[in-house]
Amino acid sequence: MSVSTAATDRSVSAPLPVLGRDVTVPLVTGGEVTYAALDYAASAPALQRVWDDVAAYAPYYGSVHRGAGYLSQLSTDLFENARRTVAAFLDCRPADQVVFTRSTTDSLNLLARALPADCRVFVFETEHHASLLPWREAQVTYVDAPRTPEQAVATLERALADREPHGPALVCVTGASNVTGELWPVRRLAAAAHAHGARIVLDAAQLAPHHPVSVRDLDVDWVAFSGHKLYAPFGAGVLAGRADWLREAEPYLAGGGASRRVSRRTDGGVDVEWHEGAARHEAGSPNVIGAYAIASACKALTEAGFDTLVAREQHLIRTVREGLAEVPEVSVLSLFGDDAPRVGVVSFVVAGWNSSHFAAALSAEYGIGVRDGLFCAHPLVRTLLGSDPETQGECGAPEAAPGEKSLNAVRVSFGAGTPDEHVERFVTAVKELVRDGAKWRYRTEDGRCVPAV
């Protein structure tokens, strides 16, 4: 990257303030360094604004729904306003429902429980386990990994056209890969699904933190995402979209809040009238703070402006990809090729290195937090690596010699809160480790590579 280009990119915007930006960590080689959190695809740090909003509300915490007290009514208003904020963030249709869940995984399991009888589900093998596994009790067709967006659309169209019987169907697809960062052709896939009488749910866990997600524009039937990837604390997620399947399904959980009326029968049993709205699938005391935190993050990202956030992230992506391209031993994983649009997620392997060893050295010697392994997307990563699922690597020795297949990968991921220095330090560290090797000895402990004390 030329100096002039870098200077222009850096003028786009500053990173959004996040918690932990000043945390220092010890290095095995001595001293401390500011921690470079480059594992956003797993959990992004909470925005400072989100944390401040939660802290401001905390003294007013109260029970939700039906409470007569002021704090209860305040908390109820805050919870329901959070629902409206999320609906606006996702550009939902007027009749759509927003259901608060625990995570993307929880959202998609909820939808799996709401499938009509004889519904066939179509899922690409490239999905994260959160959207690959919940459909096991349905009739599932796992679609092979495509190598171009056009192939993805064509393959799905063939699978939908060939289904027998021609009954209800659901397509589940990711918006952005948690392994390669590549954007999927969601709008075209939605059009293909609807043309064949199917519905579609979008796993936006990796998309929503990086790009605007419009339910109407993409024409998806449902969207699911997690708060902890959207710069909010752990423990809350969203399923938003069409109400009919959710209204007709048995409640996801049975209990208070989901029930409108409960009465004893003369035979000793119980009759229950369930709610028809979002409350039907929100039994129990809801996670008010989690819902409020998601709404706060939605507001913060909207106000920051996705055009600005995307422009800055593209600069960071170029810094990482161009830096890795200068290291011949590094191979970046991709389905759709180098020119595919993507978010700030890059996975790679290093010839002659065990991925766990490489990630451990980045942490212990440079204060950089990344992720290694198969990233809860085992079929996709093994397809990209061509690796044997039964083979295991060891920390202390090279996982694969030059020219041999790797067993897992290293993933670096970043977003709205990432300073330039973090990705620049990462690129420098990769080059030094490949050139000079690790400065410390490492051993395997509970399946993980750790510095030998």
C-alpha cells in the first residue's frame, strides 16, 4: 500500500471507542503491551457508549411487564422500545415480529421448532454450526459449497426445483462468512427461494456488525443475529421476521410471560392460552439489559454511519491482505476468490506451522488475540483446506510441512473499534514469526498450545 493511499484511508474515520482498548497484557519475552483484540468474529468488544447506556439504566432496573411500580413500568417501556429500535435497524416490514433470544444459535433453534409439518430445509455446507445444525429434526438437504456467488444461486435453484413433494421449504444462508469474510448474494438467493415457493432466513451474525441489513431490501423472511457480535455484552440475540410460522408454533419455552391465561380443568389438567405475539416465544423473565444493550448498539452504529464504518474497515482489510500477500508461506482461505467483497474476517494457514502454535505465539510474544481451529464451521474449513477430519495436529511440531495439507487455520477479525496499530502489529508479527520463528517454547495443554513456563 502506498503512503498516499494509507494516509487517505486513515482520514476516513477514527475507530469507535470500545471497552478494553487500553488493557495491557504481559509478554513471555518480558514487559507489557496494549492488547490487540483481533477476534471480533467470535465476540466483538462492547462499545463504550453501550456500556455507558447500560450503566445509566442499571439503578432503574426492575421487573418487566405487569409490574405496577415505577421502575417496572420504566423497564417495560425500555424493553419494548428496544424491540422497536431493532425493527428500525433491520428495516423490518410493519407486520414483522422482533423476538429477543439468547444468541443467533438460539434464534435459529427457535425457528427450527416453528417449522410447519413436512417443511424441507436447504442449508449450504458452508454455514456456521449455528445455522447448520438446528434443522436436524427436519428434512434437510445440505448443499455443497459453491465456488462463485453465481454457482450458489444456480445450485440452490436446482435443489429447490428438484424437491419432492413440492411443499413448504426454508433456505438458511449466511450473510457474511465467519471463515472467509466473504459476502454472500443474499438478495439473489432470496429471489431464487421465493421463485420456488420457499422462504429464507438470513444468519446475519457476521453481517450486521459490518453492513446495514434491510429485511425489506434483501427480501428475506427472517434475520437472526447476536448482540455479542454487534458490540453489546453477551447473552442476548434477535430473531426478526414474519409472524405466521411463529404464531402457529408451540411456544419455544413454556412458562410465565408466554401464557395469556392458564386454568385448571375438572379432570385435573391445565388449559393454556398462549400469546400470539413475540411474547409467545419469550417465556420467563426477559434479559432486559441484553435487549437494551442491543438497541443501544443499533443506535450507535446507525449514528456513526455504515458508509463511514465500511470505508474504514476496507482500509483495515487491505492492510491485512496486502501484508499477508507479502509472505509466500501464508495462504489465505477463500471460496469466491480475492476480488470478492468481504467484511473484516481473514483466515489463513502458514506452511510449516501448526495453527494453534502460531496463534499462541501471536498472543504470548506480541499481545495479539486471534483464533485458531475450525471456527464452528467444520465442513467449510475442511473443504477449503482439503483436510482429513480424523487427523489431529500437535502443538510442538509443525502441523504440515510445506506443500502438505493443513489441519486447521488461523483467523484474524476486526471491526469498528479496531485501531490501525493493531492490524499493523499483526502483519509485522506474522512476518517476523515466519522469518525468525517463535522466541519461546510451547507445549500442548488440554488440547491447546500454550507457552512452556
